[in-house]
Amino acid sequence: MKAIKVKEFGGPEVLRLEEVPAPRPGAGQVLVRMHAIGVNPVETYIRSGTYARLPELPYTPGNDGAGVIEQVGSDVNEFKAGDRVYTAGSISGTYAEFVLCKTEQVHRLPANVSFAQGAAMGTPYATAYRGLFQRADARPGETVLVHGASGGVGTAAVQLARARGLRVFGTAGSDEGRKLAREQGAHEVFDHSVPDHFEEIMKATGGRGVDVIVELLANVNLGKDLPILAKGGRIAIIGSRGKVEIDPRDTMQRDADVRGMALPNTPPSELASIHAALVAGLENGTLRPVIGKDFPLADAPQAHRAVMESGAFGKIVLIPEK
């Protein structure tokens, strides 16, 4: 089979397509033939060697994807060959034609959802769900602000929050991105390239502030987020690319909480709960992953460049050659 291999940490050029043996499933494992593979920013940090947790070299990147179960190992009763699934984690890495997974890393993909859409679920939707509901405790009737509402995690957060009955604000840096955020259910959308957009958001709340902020770029926004929180407001930090300075008084005046999260920290029981909710959302149509671009598996370096460009639009996926 063909798979992307990383033999040294570095730029996108270290992602190389190679011919490798296909893995075989053992007890409690399944082998999935991939039809689409999700690309996430975290995979670029790992590839470059700058992430806190690094795999042993060489390795195949990726946690997300969707396809059809090719083979099941012994003791596997909940899945069979031919089942459509999406992956949220893997043993062997998903940038490949075949992927080895533990049964708890695969989830049923409803017939009304494409493989490319399934490849958008594992990291973006699970991250958005955990940030919104398990960390920030967002509740129906509250107002939530989603920074970067046009990207993979952002569109997921908008759809999840809208389906749960929240008033949803979003930001995006392009006309196309703002249009997308509105289409996904945001009640109001703001241009985050405009210096006074925080004042505009505050004005839209009637001066009360927002209850929850989903923060994907904390190093840029956190110091400005705190003053627009309502009393008792919560910020879920999902992404940051550096340090930031804040005024602690802004938290004191509001009894505000700043809550960090990293998806690998999620306890297994809470992760199972997340994916049960996500599969239900796919089945009933409230969750509709948006695909921005797709690339052939061999063009993984190009996909890694694209996922880090500003003005993100939906999910970037890799497609193995059939």
C-alpha cells in the first residue's frame, strides 16, 4: 500500500509517499480502507518538530479519515467488513491507503454523509464539541462567539452551538468566509481584520457581553476577549501560536474563567460521549461538514501548506488514488 512517511522533522517537504506493507488487524482492531483523510493544523506542528508530544521517527501522520472496514481482528463483534466508518485516532497513521485502528477509534458513518465529510469529524468536530460543552459548559440561550468561524473547527462550533440553541456570533477575515459562517447558522458575523470588531461584538450584545468564547488564536485575541465577556463568562482556548499579555483584572471584574483544552486529554468516557452526539448530529442532518479543498495523497506537502494559510475555508482533505 501507499502511505506518507516522515523520517525527519522539518518543512512540508519531509512528507514523502512510499510503498509500505499493509498492516494486519489483531485482537480488538480493524483495518480501514481510506477514501478520504482529514488534514489538521496540529499535524503541521508535529511534522515540524515543534509540538509538545512527538512520535518516534519514522511515522505516518494523521488521526482523521473515513472509509470502509476491510478486515476485522479477533474479538471484534461491533463492526464487520464493508461497514462505512470515520476514524478519530489510529494506530498506524491515517495518511495512507489502509489504516489500522482500535475499535474505539472508529465510528459509524451514516449513509447520508460523504467520506470527505466523515474525514472532517475526528479532530475538528470533537474539538469543537469538547471546547463548547465539556469545557466551557455552553448552555441553550447563551451567546457564544466563535473566532475563525469559517475554518474546520469554526464551522463545526457554529453548527453545534446553533443546534444546541445558543445565539451564535462568528468572525472571519474574508467575504467568502463570513458568508459561509452565516450559511452554517451564525446569527451575526464580524470581520476580524477590522480593528474595532471587538467593540462591534460588544455593541451587538447590548453591552452585556458574550457568555462563551471559542478561541482558536489565543495569542492574538485573548487580551481583547476578556473585556467583552459577560459576568460569569467562559473562554475555551482551543488554539494558540505563542504568548499573550492579559490584564487579570478583566477576569476578576467578571468572575470569568479561562479554560484550556487539548483533545488528547479527553477521558475515554467523555470521548465516547462526544462521538455518540456527533454521529447523531450527522444522522439527523444538524451537522454538515464543509469541505474546502481536496488534494491527492501524494500532495500532502501542499495540503500542509494550505491548512496553515489565513482565511481558512472549511476542511482540507487528502484523497488516496483508487
